[in-house]
Amino acid sequence: MHKPCKCGKAMSIRLRTVIFQNKVEIGNVPIFSCDTCNRSEVFAEVKPELTGLIGKLGSKPEKQSLRFDDVCEIAHLMVKVTEKKRSADPVETIIQERINELLDLLLLAQSLDDGGWIDDVRKRLSQVAKHSVTVHDF
């Protein structure tokens, strides 16, 4: 996936680690990067989830490492499609498998009447549905 950079060259999307306040490492954040001018920007479709995560950390977070793909389904899917063992699998197949996993988790959460878990799974399903991401050239 590419987009034009302000310098005129193409920016490529990569999974990177974002450092927040020199204390919190957030891994697997989708970032557009330009190899020519070194400009970087967060993939717009995941900015709300990243902003929400950073907001939950507060103004004085403890030193820690987090995986963004644990809270953002778009990042989760990007991690999956870049795995070597999945390189021959169509992106659509990987997305459908994840939707099926989430639906199974939703059924389990509902059978246990776990409201927090139900809300989390629904949020993840809505992230996938809201962002129809076509992944090319990882």
C-alpha cells in the first residue's frame, strides 16, 4: 500500500514501533514512511484507536511495551497478512478467517453473559466492517 509523500516520492506502509513520552513502546502501528525524505505519518484509518490508547495511558504513563495489534483489528490484520507462513494466502481469506474467529468469540462471550467481552468483540467487528482495507504490496 502506497501514498504520495509531500516530497513527491511514494510512501510505503510499514508496521513500526511508536514511542510515547519516552516510556511506552507501542509495537505494530501501521505507519506510512518515505525512504527519500524520512517523513512518517500514522495510517489514517487507525489514528482514532491509537489516540484512544494513548489517552488511556494518561499524562504520566509507566514504562511499558504494548502491541497495537492487540487493540486494533486493522493492525491485527496487517500483522497477519505480513506473516511469512501466510504469504500465499489471499488477503480476503485472512480477513474472512478473522471475522469468523471474532463471531465465534462473540457467541462464546454471549453464552457466558460477559458484557465487557461482548462489547470488546463487537468493537473489533465494527473496526473490520468500518475499514474496508485493501492490502497491496506489503
